[in-house]
Amino acid sequence: MSNIYESAATTLGLFNSPCLTKVELRVACKGISDRDALSKPDPCVVLKMQSHGQWFEVDRTEVIRSSISPVFSKVFTVDYYFEEVQRLRFELHDISSNHNGLKEADFQEQASHPQLTHTANVCSFVITPAMTSLKSQVTAEELSGNDDYVELAFSAKKLDDKDFFSKSDPFLEIFRVNDDGTASLVHRTETIMNNLSPVWKSFKVSLNTLCSGHHERELKCTVWDWDSNGKHDFIGEFQTTFKEMKAAMDGKQWECINPKYQVKKKNYRNSGMVILTLCKIIKMHSFLDYIMGGCQIQFTVAIDFTASNGDPRNSCSLHYIHPYQPNEYLKALIAVGEICQDYDSDKMFPAFGFGAQIPPDFKVSHDFAVNFDEDNPECAGIQGVVEAYQNCLPKIQLYGPTNIAPIIQKVADSASEEMHTKEAMEYFILLILTDGVITDMADTREAIVHASHLPMSVIIVGIGSADFSDMQMLDGDDGILRSPKGEPVLRDIVQFVPFRNFKHVSKKQHLLSSCKVQFFFHFGLK
């Protein structure tokens, strides 16, 4: 990843933030069948999550006695990862009918979390299982975490003078007191030279760093007189909490106390006053905030149809359509596409091919619609892309060269057009599937540098066993990618990985997590 990107992203707090969000799920049911004529059911809901093909219980609600329309007070809190499909199952049990917990009904939603989060800050969907009288509502809400920041500023007045020939050179340190009694330095201000009433610059710090998200956690603040030899003179200290700061917002004052002076000096009052001049909470918007606010992910696929893939009719070809299992192109498409499709409301995906001779005149094209409808290259879902790909293969001639700049520019044009609209709430992800080294490297570098200024990311997956070492340059992990004219990328928007590494689940997660970071970085610059 380029140094320029790391530096700017770190400034925005992107790399210090966890790659997950916590989501609260609340469940309510209506119309549970009353099988016992003498009593109503005692319902309970069990939440399960799928892992490695098996369902495991995560948690369960309380039992509500005698209710056919329970609203459970228990809140399920689950970790939400953008880069993973997380399948949930909600089981409804009538505890009164069987103390062993055999389910009276089972309503199941095997869906990734993003499907809960398209329209509002608090979202819900209704599940209607086979028993038509039962309707169950699951409401999802992002849990307020510790990702918010606070901007603080302090000043002081009448500090003790520690220097003989001049005034003190004060600076302030803030420590978080941990559960084990240790203290972690949170922030150190700049030193104000020769001043007993300093005004320090404001600074920003995450609430997670400041107080681990616990507003009542003790904070220890110390004021020192700076000395060039590093043996700074202690002026005084005070204790506070973020809760206290937030209540005051600004204007709060603390006595700066030197404990030794407090014991030794009979008339000692303090060693000066420290004043809070600014306390401003800064909301750091999460990925879900953008999605729930209406932001859409526009997913586009580009497939390499060059001759180096081999004749699709030959079983050795990378494009060979096996009757019983998908080829590597399809596996890669599904692996990435199944994540991205949940963030697109209409789930219509443009699919393009490059490097093939196409009908009717069989000229080489590097950005043709796989469904051969140039006016509407969109396919209905990932399955639609799969079908268009399979139908396309017999109609084209694999050729070359492997030029990807045209397809990057095509998607960049769409992103540029969207960026200049009033709403500007779309982000484009281009998935390029290719079997070899690209042949238009200079043009591709130029296209990527241009696209780095747009709401766009590029995922390149290398298919087959070729040597993809030259492709790493586009990724930017080995340095800053530059155009042939020397212009650097604004953001590191390209992620490359050979498909053979996809057997490691973390590789797929890393690709999509990186896109998430690029997403934050783009909107953070606006």
C-alpha cells in the first residue's frame, strides 16, 4: 500500500478502526398458532449462526409466558463484517409444549446482514414461514460503538513558575487509567514556551483511545514544565472523566494540584488552573451509516476472453464449462459477487468481456457487453452474469491482447458522471478476472491514477497458474503507483490476488475489507 495512502488514511483513523460493526437485532412475532386449547404458548426465540456448514446457537431471548404475539426485550448483538456472508437462523420455540426445547415453529432467514440495512437507520424485515398465520419481524440497528472522536482543547492560568530566569514552559499530558490500575498515555500537547497561562492547540482523539468507550473511566491529567535535558519539572495534576467533560462541554476548570506542596505548605491552594476550552464530539460514520443513508455499491464484472485461456471446448481451458462444477472464472465471480450484490438495491450488474473477437464482424473488443446488449449490459444478479457468460462463450473467438485500460476507463466514466450529481451516493467496484499479464500497462496505470480520484475500486483476480508478479505493481503494495507522466494515485484503489490463494478465506476477506477502507477514504476526502 502506498505511503501517501497510509498517511492520509491514518489521519482519518481508518487503520485504527476495527473491520467490524456491532449490530443489534430485535425480534417480535405475531400470530403464533395456539395448539393448546387450554393455554397459550410460552415462546422463546433462539438465534443461530452458520459456520463451516453447521448451525451454532449464538443466544436466545427470554421466555414470554402465554403470548401469541410476543415482543422480546432481549437484544441480540452480533458482529457484522462487510467482507463476509453471515447466515442467521431464528428458531421459535414453545417452551410450554416441551421442556427440552423442541421447536414449535422454525422461521429462518438465510441472508447476509446488508439486506437489513438499505433504507433507514433502523431497519426491519418480515419473515413469514410455512405456517401462514405467523409473521416475525427482525429489526436491525447498528450499535453505537467507540468509533466516535472527540475534539478537545485546554488552556491554563496562573501555573507555578519553575524556572529561575524565565517563566515555565508548560505542556499537558492526558492518561487513561486502565482496569488494572496502569495508565496509558492518550495525548501530549505541544509545549508553550515562557508562559504561565498557556493556550494549547486543540486535538482529536477517538473515544476508544481516550476512555475505551467508557465515559466514566478515570482520566489523569498532568502538567509539566519542559526542560531541554528531559528532566521535566512536575507542576501539578488533576483527575476527571469524559462524562464530566461532556457535561461541561467547555468552560470547565480544574485545580492543578501538586500533592507534595499540598502536604508541606499550610496555605497551599493549587499550582494553577486548567480550563477546558473545547469539547466537541465528532461522529465517525461507519460503513452501515452510508448504506443505511442510501449509498449504493455498483458492481461491474470484466472477464478475460483472450486466447491464452485455451479453447473453451477443451477440458484444459480455463473457460471450459464443466457439467458438474464451475470453472475458476465462475468460482471467483461468485466468491466476490455474492458479497457485493447485497449492497445493490436492484441487483443488476453490468458484465463486460475483453480480448475477444465478437460478432457480427468479429473485430477485437476490449469492453463488449457479455449479453451482447451494448445499450443495456446489465445482468440480473450474479446468476444472471453466470448465464450471460455461459451463453457468450460459444459465440465469440478468444483472441487478444490483454488490455484492461478500456474497461477501467468505461467504469470510471460512470463513476465520474455519478460523482458530479447532486446526491453522489454511489460507489463503483470493478471486478476484473484475467489469466495473464496485461499488455497495456502504461495505459492501465494512467486509467488507475485517473480513477483514484473517483468513487471507485478495482479488484483484479488472477486466474490459472501464470506468473502474476508484474501485476503487483498495480496493487501499490510495493510503492506508490504513478502514471507514465509521474502523477501519483490519490488512493490505492487496486487490489490484486491470484485465485489460487482464494483457498485461504482470509484472502477474499482482505480483498473486500480493503475495498471498504477505500470506500471510507473516498468519502472521507469529500
